[in-house]
Amino acid sequence: MKNPVQFYKCLADETRLRCLLLIAQEEELCVCELTQAIDEIQPKVSRHLAQLRKCELLLDRRQGQWVFYRINPALPDWAKAVLAATLASNQPFLVKNMNRLNKMGDRPARAQACC
Amino acid sequence: MKNPVQFYKCLADETRLRCLLLIAQEEELCVCELTQAIDEIQPKVSRHLAQLRKCELLLDRRQGQWVFYRINPALPDWAKAVLAATLASNQPFLVKNMNRLNKMGDRPARAQACC
DNA sequence: TTGAGACATACGTTAATTCATATATACTAA
DNA sequence: TTAGTATATATGAATTAACGTATGTCTCAA
């Protein structure tokens, strides 16, 4: 992450913020899960995830046909703290998304990183 | 503040973020001090401060010819925590501004709110 | 090797933000 | 009053960001 302004630009869009917070809450989510949870079309979600990846807020990992995104553990501590505080105090902002996610059938299973 | 997205939109501009952090650090600053500190023209600073006021991140108080801005104490705790964490870990982002501010002559004296 | 699902990106358009300049308002001091 | 300083806002132009649609790549399974 370049500077705090760039960091906050990443959080300053509804789609991106919802994705980030959902991922922070669930550890790891794939694109189709996010697409379902926030009820937006896939290219839109994908485009925003690409931006978060480019700014190094997220890391991705391919597993079969799916790509899972997670918070970049190399983020500076203050940035992690900002995300954590936002998540902890804004559950109402995410309820609908969490409901959609939980009602989703056929969620892809996570495999361990290594076997 | 309406929602976390609006809050982060407020932080997602260099001029606004610098103003906010400088104010958080100094308790209270007037427009001409901010204009000096961040080295931008007055209408630009004023416009961004107006936006932060409108979103209820800042409160203002007129004292004579000056208008002093301070962080709104009614901000939700998580938002205050976000600002505090950002300030604490991004001093390098502000050094030039702090230097300019400290070298500024004729800074208006703060009067107490009441006598 | 073909088809289908998951994901990424390119492209042109639209919408939102930011800007500099000009000007208005508020206050102070003469 | 008038002049001067501090601040706010209006306006139109310029920049940036977000969008939908179309299409490309990758993987798996038949």
C-alpha cells in the first residue's frame, strides 16, 4: 500500500467495502460467493477485487475453478486495525450480505493450502 | 455520519485526510493554519472542510475573524479509533505539514469556549 | 476436444469528483 | 463608513471513477 490516501480510496466504494469486510469476517471467499452475497454482477465484483489486489489489500489463490480472496497479511498493523474496527462495529451494514451468503447452496469447499 | 462508505469517502482525498489528521493532532485549527500547513489555496481547503462538516466529521466554531475546526466528539467510537490509529502510524505522511504549521508566524490565539 | 462454469479484462459511455477562478459574506479596526 | 483580513460558496471546466456489455482465459468433466 502506497499511502493512507490510497488505502482509504479503496474503502470508499460500497462494493469494495462490502467485499473487504465480508472477506475479513469469513477469512476467505471466492468471487462467486461475493457476487451472491452482495448481489452484483460478476464483472463488477471482479473488477473491484482486482483493484484491491493491485493495491495489495487482498491476496488471491486459485483452487480449481475458483479464486479465493483473503486479506493480505502483510498489511500494516494500523490498516488491519482499521478493517477490524470497521467490521466489529458495522454488522448491520452487512446483515443482508451475510444472510445471502449463508443461504447460498453449493458453496465451494476450501482445500488446505498444502497436502 | 450516514454509513461507513460515506465516512471513508471523506478520508479518500489527500486534502481532506491531511486536514483531518492535522486537526486530530492539534485539537483545533483554523482555516488559515490549515491552508498554510498543507500549502493549498484557501477556497480548496474551505470546500473540503465544508464537506467534512456536512458529513459531521468536523465541527466548527467562529472566534472573531477566524473559524476553528475540531473533530466532532459525537463521532462513533470506531470512527474515532480509525482516525487515531491512522494518525499514530502515519506521522511521516504529515511531517511537512507539521513543519509548515510550526514555522508559521502570527497564529491566531485560541480563546476558551466560555469565560 | 468439446461444452460449461468461474473468473478476468477491454472498451466505450456515463456519472461523480475535483478544480481554479471569481465573487460574496463576516468580522475588525481605523 | 471604509479598507483589509478571513472564510464561504457559485460556476463551469477538467479529471477521475464507475458502469454495463462483450469477450477472453482457465479449469474440469464428459
